[in-house]
Amino acid sequence: MKRSRLTWYLLAALLALVPVGVRVLTWKISWSQPVDPAMAQAGEELFNHEWKPEDPLAPDGDGLGPVFNATSCVACHQRGGPGGSGGLESNVTIFTVRNNDGTTRQGVVHARAVRYQETLRHVHPELPAIARPALALLVPLPGREREAIPFPPGVHVSQRNTPALFGAKLIDDLPARVLLAQEKGQRLRWGLAPPESEHLPVGRAPRLTDGRVGKFGWKGQAASLADFVQAACANELGLGNPGHAQPAPLGKPDCRSPGLDLTLEQCDQLTAFVASLPRSVERPPETSRAREDALAGKRLFHAVGCADCHTPDLGPVEGIYSDLLLHRMGQELQGGGSYNGRPVPVPDAEPGEGPLPSEWRTPPLWGVADSAPYLHDGRAATLEEAIRMHGGQGTRSARQFAALNIAAKAQLIAFLTTMRAP
Amino acid sequence: MSRPELSKKRPMAIKFICGCGKHLRARDEMASRRSVCPRCGSPVGIPSLRPTHPGTALGPMTPDERRRARKNALPAPLTSPGPARHEPDRIAAVGPVPAPRPLNLGAVHVLSPEESRREAAAWPGWPLETRWYQCLLYPLRAWRLVLVLAGGLAVLTGAPVQILVPRQEFLVGQQWPFLFAPLFVYLLLACGFLQRVLASARAGEPGPVRPPACGLALLLRSVATWLVCFLAGPALLAAGGFLYWLHCGDLDLLDELILAELVVLAVGSWLLLLLAVSQRGRLLDANPLAVARLVGRVGDRLVVAALAGGVAALAHGRLLLAGLEELHRRPGMGGLLLAGCWLSGLFGTTFLLRLLGVWCHRAPGGSGEPNPLTSADCSPFLPEMPSSRLQ
């Protein structure tokens, strides 16, 4: 080969390597920062603190309220220790209303207030003046269908159950590309099926308006733990902070706070505490017989297709049993509105980019044995009920679970009950 | 008997028989030279115009020459005797025509005299291509095969998605790779066909490609060739590209560029490796050195064409993915896209392999170019000589 030709080939190879080089230089590696113990300790105090109006811990603002759902974080996040899940009594009520002009209004109907109490009537004049509707009023629970109240067209009210926060840091540290890899893998696996599929377990990564991938919340509506904590401070306790203003009462939109209740540092302390919570664990049963059952249950979990969505490992996080992707879960499990963040279109609206009413982020199953009740609004009291209620993309595996014999079902449930809060 | 136009201009005066039984003719200026039999690939000495010893070969090679010749020969076939058969002193033996040798797997596809005669008679107007665009006609001539293969591929790509995916029960757990297993098997058949296209172009055969009727062994050999060539480098690029695609998150322009490069390189290098192997039919030639040697002999256009093939493959890959995606929404449209994609892909590949093969055939040192000084545009050997004419 002549020398000039060789030079050309080398030049071409070099040129081809330029994009690779640039990518290597710009590849973002998110190193996991260890939690500062002092910050976490300060955060623990804030997490357990009973907030009052004009609270001394919030010198610049009005403290608790004007509207709130509870007086402390731990009031809701308490099962299995501080940071755990909550019962039906700590459900949060969310509404979405589509106005006649096509715009939507959404928010939280807060359970309590310092002065101006919110009720369902603020959402729509035809609804009863109830501040804290029981779940049975909103969804036809099995056996209690008659209690459900009819909603005018365009009005959607749903609830959110309190999830456990254990292991939140592991999720926070996950790069978005892990979720996206999961999304691509699921699509490939089902012959490039689009995530609009109502039947195939093909999820999609939740997207925020700014393009980031959401990882927290039932709808995957928050991209980072810090974001969610700031939203929780404002929405649950009425503590305004630099990341999220405190909500004004529904009937009193001009009710203003004198200043911010929390500083950014206080929010960071809270985040540090939540991040310091240990992850849930898989605790094998004591007797060898029960252990074998749980093991058989684990195999069944894969065999009936639960692991399609509840993937055991996600990137570096082992034993999370979730893909953190949004899945369409069918008509029965619809729920509009969003706890915070991006508007969720109401069921009879055109689908947009945001999560659909029937779309839910697969909840991690770690610690599932200690986080009853189940599903986004806690409508399932037991694990078996939760599985039976899987619709949409989960229909097939729920049906396969239903087709198992009693012993096999018990084995699968036995496997799920090995997953305990720390 | 009709013969391609081109050969009429240069009379093929020298007639002789290769050791493998092939009847050959050579142009006058080839007298006393050495060349390679297009059928078995053995070196042959072409008799001088006025042989001093009628019916004997050229003087025997020196040991050194012999070694080189053996190295350059097509492979010692799996089933046929070793290099002894390739010794040049048997080549020009005149007399009773030896029985045709067992099929030489390395050459994959070369006509027997019988076939050649029929071939040339059936395709009087189809000399070996001299211009690149003439190669476009080649897949058209093989249209039935291309159509059948493309149709099969489209069905096997679309059917699993249409029939199996909605019935998820079949595909629980880890069974999902079986979804496309029939497709892969069928793809191997297509490899068999394409390998024949390449081999016949490399051997400089005119006329259309014949259906792969030569049996399982030949098919397996072709498949092995394609697999080995894929594993010898392109596989690494493809796997790297796939993993990068899976794990790079949202694709920005840079990622698209990197992925495109990987695909183009993978397909381009695969083509070049296949070509390198097809020169002598030795799987060991699936290495960069052999490719470099080949490019040095045939020219840089080989690289350009292979990379262009890569670009085309990239476009077709995208079309295939779009078709699969569409299949879930509008099955008719998706099916159409898939069929179009496979048809165009197979057509393009056939064309490209024909072109590359003919280039290799004609380049100096290829059996199609006896003498770098004469601008031969036709094989020195015309394989259509009826044996009766020799006597």
C-alpha cells in the first residue's frame, strides 16, 4: 500500500473516532454522594417534628398551613418505623377538573386547615361538602359499590396512598439511562410494541415538562428526591420553601404567606434524612419448609410474568422489583390528577405527554409485606387482592396468577411476604 | 452456438483441459503463462501456441513456486483429495476427459462444462458485466429467488409480532428469543443464496444465479462462511453498538452518529471479510490482513462500496424497525414496509455482492485478469467449450 493511501485511511479512521472521543469526554457519571450524618440527624428532627401554626422552626413564615394533610411527615410515613408507609387514613385526595373552556384545574383537597377548610364542594358545587372523603366514596370498592358518589362529567377525584420511603437514595442515585434501557428492553422484547399498548407489558419512562425522567411518586412525577421532599413539605404540611410555594386554600386563592416557612437548608436536611433511610430487605423465612415455598414462589413470580414489570434488579439496585416505568393498568385503576408536578389529563381528554389516568409507575415491591394497603389509593387490603386488581398491561399475569392452584398462589404470596421493611 | 460478444473479438485459440476435467480456452497472448482454473482454483499452465511436446504441461514449477501456487489456490476442499491433485503437471493432460471431481466446496459455485453450455445458450446476451450498473440487472435476473426469499423474510419478521405477541402466554419468562428463531433459520438460507451470488461473481460466471440445489453441505458451508466472517469482527461492533444503544439513555445527535458509524463499519467490514474469504475459499482469510491485501489488489473502491453497503444497511435497518413498530398500529402498512424493506435489502445485497465479486474477478491477480498489461474485459477462460471440439 502506498504511503499516501495509508495516510488517507488513517485520517478517515481518526475522523470516525471524533464522535466517540467527544462522547467519552462528555459522558456524565453521577457519583453517589454519601449522606452527611449531621444533616440527616437534623432532618430526622424535622421529619418527626409536630408542626404548629407560627412554628418556631419556621420563623419567616406562617408555619403549618394554611391548609395541610397532617402535622408531621411521620404522621403519614410511619408503618414499620419513621419513613414507612401509611394506612388509608393518611390518604391524600387529589382532583382534576376540566373546565368548559378546555382548561384543566387540578390540586389537592387538603384534609385539614388552620382557618379555611377545603371540601369537595370547592372542587365542584354539585359535590358534598366533605373534607376527608373515605376511599369508598370515590371508587366502587368490592362490596361497597353503593357508597360511591356520582361525579359530574369532567370532574375526577382520586386518592394516593402513602408509600414507604426506604431505599429512596438508591432510586435517587439511579441515572435516567437505566430507566431508559429498561424501556428500550421491554419494547424490543415485545417486537417493538409501542408503550401505548393496552395489553403488552411495555412501559415508558415518565417525563417531566423539562424533559427529565421522573423516578418518584405514583405517577413518576418527580425527578429527584429533593424535588419530591420540597413538594411534600408544601403540599402535606403547608410549609412553603424555595422549591415549592405553599398552597392557598381552594376557597381563598388570595391567602398569602408572610414569607417562606423553610429554608433550602432545612429542605436539604429533610432530604438527607430520607436518603439515609436503609433499604428494605428480603428476609427468608425461618423454617426450611417455608423457605422452599418462598423460593418456589419466586420462580412462579417470574413464570407468570410479574417480573416483566416488577424487575428484580434495576441497574445497580438489586432486589427492587420494579422497572420504575409507567404502565397502563386499565380502566378500573384510573386516577387523574397529580400530587404535584405535571398535569395529568383527565380520562376523557386527549392524551398528551404527561402520564395518563390509567398509567402508574410500577411500585417497588421491596418491603411490600409491611406496606399494606396496596395500589395507588390503597384499595387493595391484601397482596392477593392487589394482584387480582391488575388490569391493562398487567391483565395477563394477573390472569395467570388466578389460574394457579391454591398451593402455588400461597407460594407466590409467601415469596412476597419475605420482602420486609428494614 | 452463441457466445458472448466480447469473446469474438479475441479468438480463443488455445484449448486445453484442467486437471479437474474442465475444458478451458485461453487467448493467444496467454500462451506459456500460468493462471488459475476458474472451476477448481488450481494453478494451470497454459500450453504454448505451438507445443513442442503436444499434450504436456509447462515445465514443472520450482518448489518455491509450487508452494506459492498452493497458497493461492482455492482451498483444499473438505471432501476432495489434498494438494497433490493441484499439481500442474496433470493439468494439460490430453486424452480421455477425467471424471468430474467431487464438488469443490470452497469454490461453492462453478459451472460444470455441461451447465456452462446450457448457460451460455440460455443467456446469449449476458456477458460478464463490465460496468457497475450492469450488475443492477443481476438481481433482476434472479428475481424469482429474491422475491421468494424476501417474501419469506417479511412473513417471518411480521408473523411472530402479529400472531405470537398478542398471545403472550407463549412468551412468558425467558422464552422470548424464540420469537424470531424461524427468522434466523431462514436468514441462513438467504446467506446460502448470497454466498452463491458472491462465489459465482468471483468466478466470473455470466448468466443468472441458480437456486441452491447443491445440497445441505454447500448451504452449511456458506452459512459457516457468513458466520465466521461475522464473528471475526463485525459481531463485536454490532454487539458494542447494541449495548451502547441500550444504555446510552436519550439519543442525541452524537449518539446517533456513533451508532450509525458502528453499523456502517460492522456491515462494511462484514462484506470485506466475506470478499477476502471468497478469494481462496479459506475461512482463515477472515482477517484484516487478508482484507488489506485484497484492497491493495483490487483498489480502494472496494472499501468505498462496502461502506456504501453499510450505509444502505443502516437505512434498511431503520426501515425494518419502523415497519415492526407500525405493525402494532396498522398491520397492513407495517407488513408493506417490512416486505419492501426485505425486498429492497435483498436486491441491494445481491447487486453489491455481484459487483464486488466481479471487481475481484477482474482485478489484476484475480483469475479474470491474466495479464495486467492487456485490458481484458472478459475472462481468459471461456467455460463453454464442448469437449467434442477439442478432439
